[in-house]
Amino acid sequence: MLRRLWVVLGLVFLISISAHAQSDEPKVQIFGGYSYMRLNTSPSLNLNGWEFSGKYNFKNWLGATLGGVIDLDGHYGSVSGTHVGENDFLFGPEVSWPKSRFSPFAHVLIGGAHVGAAGSTSTSFAAAIGFGIDSKIRHGLIWRVIQVDYIPTHFFSDYQSNARVSTGIVFHF
């Protein structure tokens, strides 16, 4: 099952690289903002942090825009006086449906995650399966009203089912 997912994601990514944009949708989008993560370790942690992503739009397809995204984030907090830091580095395809005022989007990203606490660290495969809504403020300036992601990880030989919620500003170029 996982192998089939990799093949489908690879094909979507390769097809999107060879395509050219056919709309007036901006080619490049840069997002930066606040991010909250619920890290389901033992005990579960509420972490605050940042998220930064860049998107390149490749193709307009059936009223939707297909692009490639690189997504980085950092989340920090503490439990029982111990500082905890968690970072994700992800990439993959994103589909958006640009409208005049609101633009919904969805993505499937893959990559890695790293967590550190009390001198111990763990690195894991990670994915982000999510969606969101952007709202136009003015030409070239967008507010990412909300982005919600499910992020599964496997830190310290244990499976986690994490949630990330973000908001911030998107610049179009």
C-alpha cells in the first residue's frame, strides 16, 4: 500500500514538473506564519512555533492550479521543565482552486521530522496531509485564514498521530 502511494506521488510530481502554467495565477507563493502543533507523544504536548513554505505553480488543470510545495516548520514547548523542539521538512504536490476572494487548497507532502528533548533526539519519516483556505487582502497579498494538517511520525520507536494548524501571510509573485 505504501509503495503504491509513493508511485502515485512520484508520478504526480514528475508530471507537474514538466507542465507549464496556463493561467494568470501567480507562479510563486511564499507563506510565513504562526503554527500550533499537537504532538501526540507520551505525554501529549501543545507546541507553538512557525511555518514557512514556498510554492511554484506548474499547471492550470480543470479550474485548479497544480504546484509543488516545500514546507519547513519549528514547534517548541516544555513538559515538566524540559524543553522540547520539533521540526518538519516536507515537500510535494498541492492543488488550489483560485477564486476571486477565497481560495481553498489541499496537499500531500512527504519528508522528515526531528524532535529533541532532554538531550535525546529522534528523526522520523513524516507526511502532511492537509487543506486550507486563503483569503485575498489585496493584489499580491493573501491571508492564510487556516491550514490544517495531519502529520504522522514515528519518534523513539513509537507511532504518533499529530495535528498542525497554521495561519499567516502569503505573498504572490
